[in-house]
Amino acid sequence: MQPIKLEVPATRIKFNIGGQIYTMSLADKSMASVTGDLQIIESNEIANQQKMAEMAAQLTKQKDDLHQRAIKAEEAVQNGDAETNAYPYQEMMKDSHELDNKCRQAIYQAEKEANEYAIQHYSPFLDKAFGAGSGTKLFNQLHQSTNALAKLVTEIVIQLKNQTNITDHRTAYLSKIAKLKAVKEEQESEKQRDNNK
């Protein structure tokens, strides 16, 4: 019986980023370091998304409350109730604009914090992934855009997970074996048909 020939799985991932090749080791020691940073980065991104969603929900509720006050004030005017006429349309619009400005400031502050976080954590992650100085080099290559750096890190994380997913590898390998079996069975079937002629 012939020995079964197995392909040696990749132990490194090469990325072509802006025409330059960056190599990430999949060695356990390297992956432990990178994975720790990834967990911190992903936790922060989830927290930021939740914070933004909460801010949006809060703004929507405050806008709805404002709108309801305006409707009640308009109804009071139509009914001749002078007491609730203390919230005229112009005041409602002023409050609405103040609320919009408050929201924009909060979003600006959240984006600023996210950018500061990116600078503090993404560069060290890239240094661990591709070697010392890689984070700064890539940040400069991206014209010092933290937004572009965040997108790049996201793409790297997705590719890393894709390349290291054992379940996907197993499924692909089983599919390859099934195809080889089908080819072998077809060849044996053809051989038997030829022998029966």
C-alpha cells in the first residue's frame, strides 16, 4: 500500500498591501500574541457599536418626545387651552436644533475616541502581526488615516480568521476526498465496462 500523501498546511499568511508583501506567522507563539490583541480590538469595536446604537436610540426617543410635545402644544392651541401654549413652534425648533447639535458633538467625540483607540492599538497589533515598525509603516502608507487603518485591520482579521478556520479546512478537505473517490469510482467503472466488451 502506498503512503498517503498530505499537503503541509500553510504556516504563514502573506498579504499584499499596497504593492508590498507582509507576512504573518501562524506559529502558536505568534498567534497567541496576535489573538490577544484581536480580542481586545474586537471587544472595543463591539462596545463602540453598542455605544453608537444607544446614542442613536436616545436621540430618536428625544426627537419623538419633542415631536409629541409639539403635537400636544398644537392641539392645545386649537382647543384654546392657553396653559399648554407655553411651547410654541419656534421654541420646539430651537430645542430640536440643540438636540441635533448635541448629537453631532457626541458622535464627533465617539469618532475621536475611536480614532485615538485605533492609533494606540492597531499599530501595535500590526507590529505583532508583521514585525516591528509595520504598524507605523502601514499607517504612513495610508496617509495617516485612522479610518483607512481600521478598515485594513478589519480586512486582515477577516482573512486571518478565514485562513485559520479549521472547520472550513476540514469541509474543503472532505470535499476534495469525495471528488477523488468519485473520479476513482468512475475510472474503475470504465475499466470494468471495457473488460466486459
